[in-house]
Amino acid sequence: MSASRPDERPDVVVVGAGIAGLTAARDLAAGGLSVLVLEGAPVVGGKLRLARVAGAEVDVGAESMLARRPEATGLATELGVDVVHPSSGSAQLWTRGRLRPLPRTLLGVPLDMESLAASGVLSDDGLARARNETVQPVDDRDVSVADLLGSRLGPEVVDRLAEPLLGGVYAGHASHLSARAAMPQVVTLLREHGSLLAAAAAVPPATDEPVFAGVEGGLGRLPRLLAVGLDVRTEAPVRELTRAAAGFRLTVGSAHSPETVETERVVLATPAPPTARLLSEVAPEAARGLGRVEYASVAIITLAVAELEIGSSSGFLVPSVDGRRIKAATYSFNKWAWVGAACGPRILRASIGRHREEASLQATDDELVGRVAGDLGLATGQAIRPVDAHVQRWGGALPQYAVGHLDLVDRIRAAVTVVPGLELCGAAYDGVGIPAVIGSARRAAASVLAAQ
């Protein structure tokens, strides 16, 4: 990369080449603007990435997306890739000593007490407590998921139903995550019906409509396709963002040989910590707010095994209260038909790491593989002997939506609004799922285009 000359000045610089940054850049380019994407890593994709395991290229980052929101499936269709759905939808919980059916819940709120009882996930006392809800006044205060559910349905509902679900999405804890941000549908229904069990009764019966989706060949294909035709520069970290006479000046590259790019508009599609650093001068109030967003680090360990018999299960979640090392496992060969067809050995994966539990990741790759194989063996009752393995470490991967998160995001956006030409997008704001991230990117691009 060379320093920009005036005649090469891009209309917009997008910082970050994850799914958010690339989606925003694509929309901006389609709107007629010249766009430069700067990415500090050597590859595009952010938390969407493919790697080769036992000869097959599989996802080693996010591997599924919500199918009931249109943003991600719609983008995949725009890019010409086939949207697929899980071949097996039977999920389990590894809790209280064995694998048990995952009861139907609304983010941890039981929807069928009889199936919950049959699953054995809760103790007799825990089940009786869940059946006998403590009805409380509902107000507009934000509280933690643990406070919202535990005070009404008891601690076991939090520990063995809500916590593993939140662990799978946020790698977070119910005692820290905001109910309004992490489970807005539950909060809305609670306000409408006055009790959680009444709210659960109002949820429509389950349908055959798929909850999750993927793409043939893996979600890691999406950023590669998005980058086609865009001016994307990798290994180009942005070290500083300042105001210029007609927009912004970005300092790019190493401290020993910095380069300068000037532009009228900037979209920051980076996690909260680097975004806070870049905004320290141009939007200090927003920077302070972003500095309060904590992140969880995780590792995805993908294994290939010669044999494994697990019936129709797609995988399992693990409540943190059970003290296991893994927090979730996915039988990729069973869940996704294309994975099963792509590889002779059976591909499965597990995740390790929760918020503020970084010590669980302080091990070598071989040690993490051994721990995952050991836990999977205990869960399935079968010897897990990998013929190949891949360890993907995601440091600071998942933003934690703490109590008060929505108000914090409102304050951040208010502070950014007064800086013409500046937009933010990504997982730190309105949702960590792929559809929500794509939605935030498209709103940011639309705002830039509307301001022309």
C-alpha cells in the first residue's frame, strides 16, 4: 500500500474486513462511492473463517446463522450461494451426568413443562420451583438475565436452561448479561402478559420452519465472495483516526513506516476496543462508552474421527454449573449434509472459553485437543481418537451485553452522530448474530449514502 495521493482519495474508508465491514463496503460501492477497505489481519472474514481438516474445508468460526431473520440468508442469496439447513435438529444438554434432550424453551423460559420434567434437566425441587412462578411487578429497569429468570422461576432454570444457551451465543454468564439486550423477546412478552409462564403459553407451537441456516461449503465463503471487486487491503492496521480539513485522516501501517489515507467519510466495522482507540480524538465520549464493552475469548477445536455413533443429534450444550471444560459441541458431519459428504472421517467441533475465564484457554493446542477429546468421550461414552485436528483461537471474540447495554449504545450513537461522515457497525451494538451484524452494516452504509 502506498500513501494516498489527492487524485486517489476514496470517498469512504471502511475499517475492518469482517462480515460487517465487507457488507457495508459492498453497499457503498453499489451506491456509486469509491471505497477502500483496510484490514489489519492477513485475511478477510473476521470471525467467519474456513480451514482444512482431514482434507475438507470447514468452518472454524461461526458455522450457522438464524434463518428466521432475512439479512444473512438474503445476503447469501445475493451472492449466489446455496442456503442450507441442518440435516439434524435434535440438540441435547450434557448435564447432571449424562446427555439429555434439550427442552423447548424461549431463551431459557420453559415452553413445555411436561417435556422439561421428562428430560431430567432439573431436579424435582427445581422443577417444582419452575412450575410455581413468583409473579412480580414489571418495570422498565434493565436487569441481568439471572435476576429476571431466577427471581421468578428459580436458580435451576438459570443454571441449566438459560446459562448454556447464553454460553453458546455470547460465551457469557446469565448474571452479567442484560435481559433487555440478550432476550428482548422475553422482556416484551413479560410486559404484555405479566408473568413468564403466561408469556410462554402465548408462544406459538413449534413448526417445521428451520431455526438455523448455513451455506453450502461453509459460512466462511461469504466474506471471500463479498470482497470480490472491492479494494481491500489486508495487513493494513489503522493506528490513528483524526479530523482533516475535509473529512478524516487515517494513519495506517507500522509505527516505523506509517502511511496516510484521507477521506470524507469513515465506517468503523471493528470490535469495541480498537474502535474506542480510534475514536479517542474525534469522538471521545463514544470512545469512553465503547471502552466499557467487555469481550469473551473462546477457542473452537475441530476434530476428525474415524467412527462415532450419536444417532440423530446435532450436538449438545453444557451448563457451566456442571464444571466441564467444553461449553458446547457440534456434530458437524450429522448437522450439515455437505460436511458429511465432503470428508471420509467424521468432523465434529467443540468450543472452550467463557467470559472472564481466559485461564481455560491457557494451554497448548495439543492440550486443548486432548481436553476436548476427553470431554467428548465422557459425554458420548465412546473413545474419541482424532485422526486430525484444528485449533482456532478467537481472542476477544464475543462482546458482552452487560446490564444497561442498550442505553450505553444509545449514548455511543448520540456521540457519533455529531461527527459528520462517521458511522459504526458490527457485533458490539445491536446483536452478535450474523443477521444482526449484517443489518447494522447495511444501516451504516444507508446512512452514509443518505448524507451525500
